[in-house]
Amino acid sequence: MGKHSRRKPSYLPKVAAGAAPLALLFAGPATALAAQTDPSIPLPLDHQREGTLDRSVGFTSEGDTSVFRGFLTNTERDVFSKDVGDVKAVADVRRSVSETVETREGVTARPDKVGVLAAAKTTEAVKQGQREAVKLDRYGSVVAGNETELERTGTRLTEATLTGVPTLVSEDSRGLRAAEGTYHAVRPLPGVGVINETEQHVGGGLDRALRLDGGFSGDLGGVLEAGRSSGHAVDVGELAAVGTTSAQHGNGRFKGLLPLDVGSGTGFGQEHALGGTIGPSSGLVTTGQDLELAQHGAGLTGAGSHRISGDLGIGDTASVRGSTTTTLRGVLPTTDPAQAGRVTQSGTLDPTVLGQSWHTGATAGALPLELERS
């Protein structure tokens, strides 16, 4: 954002692992687009199109097992543009569809083992992204874009062994994830602008397993997870830049074991960052909190933490970094006070002046109290 090639900390950190900024969405191979005019569009627009189709199928043998692997990936890109005087409008649309399959089948017939195996693993993903830009020569531009993604996964396993005590194992897993992200940038002048990014996602999975080996056992589990992230930045060229990001996520889960053993849990976390540059000075402050609760029978276990870190620098002359973390974990109900709750506090401080650095750090715990230098 602007001409800041010497900036060390980024004033717009990556908001989340699944955020997929637009720069990644539209980064691609530097291949020329095949220029052509689409007759289905009545307007005199310049239309360029490119696409790829990759596929592979193969069979291999791994001992007593035959393995089939295959994948199919289809990508398309359409670019529509129009020049009206000094104004240029561009619409860039990308789509991709992919699928991977792996199956395993085998029959084992040896004195030490007689059995059969059947397994399959599949992944399907659909993604679409588009960007619209309006540019005015010698002045600024306005850019807006979005990306949507849908992914489905599945695995299945069935295995039977007839040697010794006959056993039968059956496992099945299914997952689904959806995500959407947006990007907006307004630059009234080159190197000056306001940028916003957002991302939301939701996903879930369900797992099942059964086993027969003279008895019967099995388990059933699932999880549902959702999250969001956002980033905002203001860039005023070489003078200064400031940005902030935030992200939150939560999940709920359960797990049951046969004959009868049920547990559940939930979790929540969030992260925030604020950073910027003013001339040769730069700084970044981040905070994060997370909480995990799990229930098993009549017992409840929990853990949480709170983190703060900061980084302040003046060019290559001096800098200081510091962090502090507070954690809390415990088990209820319990007759042991040491398990009922424990608090740990830790912190570090690392100043650097003219290339000379120092490090200090300590960790303190309560119930019982402990102090340790780090």
C-alpha cells in the first residue's frame, strides 16, 4: 500500500488463516490471455478468456492392496474491460472446480492373516472470485472484489479380518465448509487510500466408527465451527500508514463412546492487531484471548489465556519488544485445590539499541506459587 519497501512491520497483518486476501485470489501464472470478443454480449467490451483442465487417473499396487487415484481440476478466467476517455473499467472473474478421489481395495490370504479391505477418500471444492475496478488515468481508482468457496470431504473404511478372533471395523467421516470474503479499496491519489477486507466461514464434520472383535464398541463425534475476520487500513503514502485487524472464532463439539460414555465441549477465541508507521517509526500491538471448556460425565475442565504483545521501533536505531501472557486452567468438581484452578503469568521484554540487545523474562504461577526466570 504505497511505496513502503523498507517498512518492517506490516500495518495490515494477515487477518486469519482462512481470510484469503484478494491479492492471493488474483495471483496467477503470468500467461497471456487469449483476446476474443464474446458475441453474446451486445456492448462493445473487450473480452479475454483463458482456462485450464487438468486430470489424472492411475492405478498402483501396495502389497495386497490395489490403489486407485484420480483428480480433476477445471479453472476459468474472464476479463471484461472498457475504456471511456481517461476512465477504464475492468471486471475480472475467476472460477475453479476440483475433485480428488482415492480408493483402496485388497484381499489378504496368508496363514497369519485372512481379510478384506475397502476404503475411499474424496474431496470436492468449488471456488469463485471476482474483482471490479474503475481507474482514472493520472488519478486514483476504486476496486471491489469478493470470493466464495465451498468444500466437501468424505472418507470411508471397511475392514474385516477372519484370522483368530474375527473382527470388523467400519469408519465413516463427512465434512463441509463454506467461506466468503470481500475486498474494497478507494485510492483518490496514487499511494493514498483506504482498504477494507472481511471474511466469514462456517464448517462442520461428523465421524462414526464401529468395531466388532468378540464384543461391540464404537464412537460418534461431531464439530461445528464458525469464524470471521476483518482488516482496515489507511495509507497516506510516505508520510504514514495505520491498520487494524480482528478475528473471532468459536466451535462446539461432542463425542460419544459405546457402550455409554458421552462428552462435549466448546471453544472461543479472538485476536486483534493495531499497527502503523509514521516516517521512520513503526509499531504493532496485538492481543488475543481464547477459552476452552470440556464436559466429561459429571466433570468439567476449562482453560483460558490472555495475551498482549507490542513492538515499537525507530528505523535501525532502536526498538523494543514485549509480551505478557496470563493462563488459567482447572477441573471441577475436585477435592484437590491444586487442580481446582491454577494461574500462570509470564512476560518478556527485549530492547535493542544500535544493534545491542537485552532479554528479560519471568514466569509466575499460583496454587502453589512458583517463580521461574526465562
